[in-house]
Amino acid sequence: VGTVGFIVDAGVLLILVRLIGLSPLSGRVLSFVTAATVTFLLNHRFTFRMSEDASVRRWIYYVITTAFGACINIGVYGIWIHEHGSSTFDLALGTAFGSLAAMAVNYAISSTLIFRPAKHGVHSISTD
């Protein structure tokens, strides 16, 4: 799931920056949201094997709670492009380093808050 998320993130970023002309930071924010949506759907289906359908409510919780990971992700990316520039290689490398830095945080949040099954009739925030 992480690899697919990275490919989506870097691919969308390069399209937004190189073809559409957005700034590297604006493009990165949009590419991150796109990748987060893809990873949400893949995590829901494959990583955590949720039996109920994915919902907008659960997706909103996912995006809000993984904001910590997003801050780490985009922060590392921002530092990288500030220090190394915004060549195609550096955009992709900064995205990779940001993604790796945030991976553990995002997994911890997702596994404990978003995709946690309800226990004993008590619903977690992830229940629709």
C-alpha cells in the first residue's frame, strides 16, 4: 500500500508541478491528499480487511488523524526541496523521504483509531 501511495503521490506531484505549473509546495499538498485517498481505500480493503464499505465519514477521520503524518511528510519534503532544489529528481526524492518519515506515524494512527473494530458493542470513532 505504501509503495502505491508513493507512486500516486510522486506522479500527481510531477504532473501538477511540471505540466500544470503549480508551485512545488502547493502541488505537494494536493498530491498528498490524492495519495492519502488511495491509501485509505487500499488500507480499508487489503491491510485491515474491513468488512463494511468505506465511507466518507471514515475517510474524513483518516485524513484528519493522519494530519500528524502529513505534517511530518510535507515538512521533510519542504526541507529537502529548500536545500536541494526542485528538479524532477529532487521532487521525487523529497517525496520519498517525506513518505518514509511519516509511514510509522500513519500506520500507528490508522491501526489504533481508524480501522479498529468495535469491541463489546462500544463503537470507536471509526465506526460508521
